[in-house]
Amino acid sequence: MSDWIPLWLHKLGSPPVFYRFAGALRPWMLALALLLGAVALYGGLVLAPADYQQGDAYRIIFIHVPSAWMSLFIYGVMAVASFIALVWRIKLAEVVAMESAPVGACFTFITLVTGSLWGKPMWGTWWTWDARLTSELVLLFLYLGVIGLYHAFEDRRQGARAAAFLAIVGIINVPIVHFSVNWWNTLHQGSTVRILGPSKMSGDMLWPLLTMMAATKFYYLASLFGRIRADLLAMESGKDWVRQIAAREEAR
Amino acid sequence: MNPTRKRRLTIVVSVLAAAAVAIGLTVFALQQNMNYLFTPSQVQSGEASAYKTFRLGGMVKAGSIQRASDSLKVTFTVIDAGGAMPVEYTGILPDLFRDNQSVIATGHMDNARFIATEVLAKHDETYMPKELKDAMAKAHEGKKVDGAAAQDNKPGAPQP
């Protein structure tokens, strides 16, 4: 193995170590997600002022935009994990990639539904085939494709490798979603929150949005850790460490 | 890195590169077709003439909205930096439709008039409370008034 990777990271890649690590961290992640989510919802729905143009209807942004960010972020995580899984054949990387897909698909679905609900009163239509909306829909299909391909194989690891290929090729859609509003004339407006330069949103609206972003990140980790733990147990069901856990559970 | 991993790495990277090139070329080729809308100046320079139905996008000219008293017929003018286009529409308009709002109308040309079958309102990426917007508008007005006052003073000022 390459010696530039620290030893603890190698150890973390082993299923029993990661199982314990994820189990210890998961309650904290879930608690942080719920706490930050509650604060963000209170800030966004109660404290933040109404928008000068859209009135109170803009408040759906506190769900729509963090979900949209997560739909792209999780795809990125899935693609990187897929890449590691394909080249180095690390079992844990396969599990991370395949268990990220359903969470990402849910966030993409929420993005599309909330966007549609927002579009009807403001734009005047539920759906339109502009570049941003269409590429986000393609993202949902990519997620569904990865999930479907993974489950289409008898052998899980073979399925994971095939799906990982699809996930890697699909990463090309992520910059297209992000930059679609700059590259083409679209009905969807441009980015409000910017990493470079000032955001186009007043501060009392921005902080709930960023808090919700943090909450969704923690929710993703909590959800991912739970899914990975279940998956590892199923995958290694014959191994010693799983037997020990099973014996301990039975003794209780 | 051992040879097996190196080979896998090469395969994965080359598949990714091939896919990126293929999609990049497709997107580049679609660049023209993927335009969601045409602006009034593009329409006037004939860029939309290949299409029977297309989308017209621009800003509603302030004061140009005229509603018929006996029907839902509305006429208004859509402008961009270099052109203007009269639009006719019959139906219910979205909440955000007003003077100086960006709109996207779907329809066809009838002589020099655009007959819309659907009008959508576009909003910008700026969000702020109404009070802040009013304060900014006031500050802007104030500047204009000052400017006008300064101009009014000019004729009275002693000529050199």
C-alpha cells in the first residue's frame, strides 16, 4: 500500500472499525441535524422578513436551495467514492457510493417538487424545459440509474462496480446543473449565494439558509452512517466480528 | 501503485475523459438550440425567423401595459437593451407580472406583433426585505432629485 496514507485511515477502511466509528458518531450527527434544522426553520419561517418581490412565498427557498445543494454534493461524494472503489477495490468505498445514491435521489426529488410548487405562483408554470430544470431532472435519472444498476446484479460487488462506472460518467452532469443558468438563457434565475463575491441576499435571510445547509449535511452523514452499518452487517454476515455482535445482541 | 491498479486507473480515467469529450461536444453543438428564449433585438435582427413558435424574453416597458375593459386581453411592450416588441396576450398573468419585470412569452409573430399563448414571469436572484428595497429606492430617488436640482441651478449660475 502507498505509504502516504496515514495508518488510521487504513484502519478506518476496515468494516468492523468503521462500523464502530459510524455507530459512535451517528447520534451526534442526527442531533446536530435536528437542532440546526429547527433553528434554521424558525429563522427562515418566523424571523426572516418577507421578500420585497415575492412576499412570503419565497420562504420555500429554505427547503429548496439546501436540497439542491445536497443533490449535487452527494453526487460528488458518490462519484469520488466510486472512483476509489473502481481503482483500489476498497469495499467500504463501494458501500459509501451505493448507500449515498438513495439519499441523493431523495434530495433531488425534494428539489424538483419544491421547485415546481414555487414555480407555479411565481413564474406561472409548474414545469418548463429550460436548461436548469432539465439537467436537474437528468440528475434524478442518473441517481435512479445507479440504484437500479446496483440491484440488477446477483453479485453485490459486481453490481457496485457497474453502478460505480455509471456514477463516474454521470459526474459530468454536475457542472452542467451548476452553470446552466450562466451558459444559457433560462427561466430559472442565477445563483443567489456565492462563494466568491457578495451574496445577493440580505443577511437576515441568508443565515437561516446557511444553517439549513449545515443541517442537511449532518442529516446526510447520519443517514449514510446508518445505511452503511446495516449494509456492512449484511455483507460480512459470515465474519467473526458480525457473529460477535449478533451474540452480544442475543445475550441482551 | 501496482500494475493492476494502474491499469484500472487508466481505464476509468480514459472512459471518463471520453464521456466528457462526447458530452462537451454535444453541449457545444446544442449551444444555439438550447437557448430558451430570444430577446426583442434578436427577433428584430431575424435570428428567430426559422421558428414558427418561440419564446420572447425581456423586460416589460414601464407604463406600456394596457388591459381591455371587456376581456382578458392585455397588450404590453417587451424591451431589451437594443429593441422593443409589442406583445398581445389573452389570459391570466402570473403574480409577478408588472412594469419593469422580466417576462418570457411563448407565441408567434403576426406581422410586427408578437401573439403570446403563455406569459411567464422571471424573477432575479436578489432577495431582500421590502423596507430595505424602499430605503434603497428612496436613496436612489434622492440622488436623482439632487442631480435635477443641480441641473436646474445651472442656468442661473453666472456664466464664465
